[in-house]
Amino acid sequence: MNLLKVENLCVDFPTPDGLVAAVHDTSFEINPGETLAIVGESGSGKTVTNLALMGLIPLRTANVSGSAIFESHDGPVDLLEMDRKDLRKYRGRDIAMIFQDPMSSLHPFYTIGDQIIEAHQAHNQVDEKISKARAIELLEMVGIQGAATRLKSFPHQFSGGMRQRVMIAMALVNNPSLLIADEPTTALDVTVQAQIMKLLSDLQKELKMAMILITHDMGLVAGAADRVNVMYAGRIVESAGVKDLYANPLMPYTQGLLASVPRMDRPQTDRLSAIPGQPPSMIALPSGCSFNPRCSRKNEVGGSKCESQMPDLTPRGNQHFSRCFIGEGA
């Protein structure tokens, strides 16, 4: 049984310049205990997809449609159809999210302890002493020394890596079954990045939770994910198990992403290559395949098919899907 099944998710932002199609017809699923990575360049729709699931996109400024069936403690619920007031019951308890910048996510005027305790009390009718003990337990779990004392510290008194650990503690305080980690290692030193990813992996196994990892770092994905969804211009363009994706990328965009990062499993004889051009404007997407203006392999398809038709996300093997005309029907 899927923990979360998203079908035909669309998120549009009307603007004076036109409609921004941030996410278009996106479907995916995640199982209990699984790690699903969502990768792509900035602006590809990774974060907007998950903000929509969390109910954090203002409906006054956006159009959100589709379905997202989540197996909560109360049974299956549709996160996208739910009233925002009702969704708060599940947000932070069943589903939690770690945001990109812990300094802007933590309130600068309140202590670390106050903020973690508040997150626990919002979903548990217990004495504050119990919530405080839970906060100390979580800070110790994420590796913060002297947790009882550090409860009284303010966010600016922590380093970037320590603030990220606090955000993880706050997200896990209610034992969610699904954790969404949005670029959890952004702006951290490489050694701290490794520590944070190991911490998330260890906590995931210990708490038996599923995780959606949002990142643009293909190197990070290799050792952290079970499956990968590659997004481009608001659509999933390839989806596969992590080993299959790295061994046999099918979509030229995925091939370009992998060619731009060092590979430890292969001899590096040539310079790394970059994907030419820039991501398209989400207001004026190119006709046909959105990647076609940057694709170096579209001549393999023949005619003007890539410029005139949007390929479907079609199965190309065991749980491997690709949105590309190359190899179609093979």
C-alpha cells in the first residue's frame, strides 16, 4: 500500500505577464520507509510540488488541482481537497517538512526550546514538562550536546549545521510517517552535508518513516535515495530506481545532469560537460518537448516531432519511465 499517491498535480500562478505553469500533470507515489528523491535545476517545480502537498501555497494567488491520497493515522485523506484548517491536523504530525534555510525558518525572537515545545504541544494534549522532555530527547537524538541547556539558546547562537539539526528535531518531534526534506544541506560545508545526510538516514531507519528528498545535487542522491524523479519545466521527465537511473539514464536531460557531476564508479578521462542554454520561462514554455531547445539528441527522432509534440511519461523497463521520443517502442 502506498503511503502517498499523487495524481495529476497541477499548480499555476496567474500573473500580469501570463500564467506560470509551475507544476503540470505530475503523478508519483511513495511507500512506507522509502526515500524518493526529486531532482532538477532551480525552477523545475520540485519545491512547489511539495509545498502544494503541505498546503503551504496561498490559494488566493495560485490554482492547485489533482489529488494526493495520504495514509494518515485516521485513514486515507486527500491532502489537496482538504480544507486548510483541517490540514493543520496532519501537517507537523503525520507529514513534516525541513526547509532550505533554517535561519529564516526558525523564529529569531524565541528560543530553540520554545519552538520545539510549541511544535509538540500543537498536536499533543500533554503537560509542558512532557513536551520539554521530548524536545531534549530529540535534540540529543540529532547530536546536540548539552541539550537541556541548549533549549534556552536562540537560533543565532547556533552554527548553520546546528540550526539544521534543530530543524530536523522540530520536524521529527511528533514522529511523522513522511518527512519532506527540501535541500537540507544547502549552504553547508561538505563535511557538515555528509553528517546531516547520515543523520537523516539513521533517523529514517530508526523511526521507520518515508522521506522525500528535494535536491539539485545528483551526488547526494546516489547514496541517499531508493527511487528518483527527475523534473524539468514543471514535469517529471524520468523516474527510476536509483541504481537503474545512474546505470542507464534514458532522457537526455538526465544524461546531461549526470554528465555534469564527477562519477566515482567510472574513470574520469574527459572534462565534465554542462547542459547548454538556460531553463525555459515558465510563462512561455516552448512547444513540444520543453527540453527540445537544449537537447543535443533531438536529431535522432527525425522530423519536427520534438518541437511539436509533448512526449508522454512511458515505461521503458522495470519501474523505469522516460518522457522522450528517443527509444520509443524499443
